[in-house]
Amino acid sequence: MKKFDLDERLIDFSVMIITIVNDLPKTKAGNHLSGQLIRCGTSPALNYAEAQSGESRKDFIHKMKISLKELRETYTCLRIIERAKLFNNSCVLNTAKAENNELISIFVKSVETAQKRIKT
């Protein structure tokens, strides 16, 4: 996978999250989860962009780990929204969760690879 491809996927994922957030109900729970989801769901794209300009390999790894942490938080938030039935379009929600899982896998492998390169 090229860097550009991952960058584009993360931006597309952020847009998908924004779409979900905009359709959450304006209730106490909906407002709380929409605020949480907009932060953690768009953060990976922004942190990945920062990682590309990392000052060192350790800085790169740190920012990649932040992206990974935010992706995991996003997945949990999407699961809460699904179980609480706060979002009506299950197709969009399932697509977001599937992409979220794929991105988590990519970031786990990227961090592992970068950490191995530090040791050698």
C-alpha cells in the first residue's frame, strides 16, 4: 500500500464519520457520542499526516500509536451507537466498522514494522 492510499483512506473514513455524526439524534446521548466520535474518528487522519513529518522514527511510531488508539476508541464508539440504536442506517454503520477494523490492522502492522526497524 502506498502512503497516498492510506492517507486517502483515512480522509474518506473521516468523512464517513462526519456523515454518521451529522445524522445522530440531538439527544443527551446523541450529543455526547457525536462529540466523542467526531474527535476520535477524525483524529487518525490528522495524526497520520503528522507522523509523515515525524522528527525521528520514535516520533513517527508515537504518532502512529496515537492514530491506532483513536481508531480503537472510534470502533468502541460505533459499537455503542449501534447497540443503543442511535443511528438508523445499519449499512453505513457496518461499512464504517469494517473500514475501522481494516485501518486498525494496517496501523498495528505499521507500528510493529517500524519498531522492528528501530531494533535493527
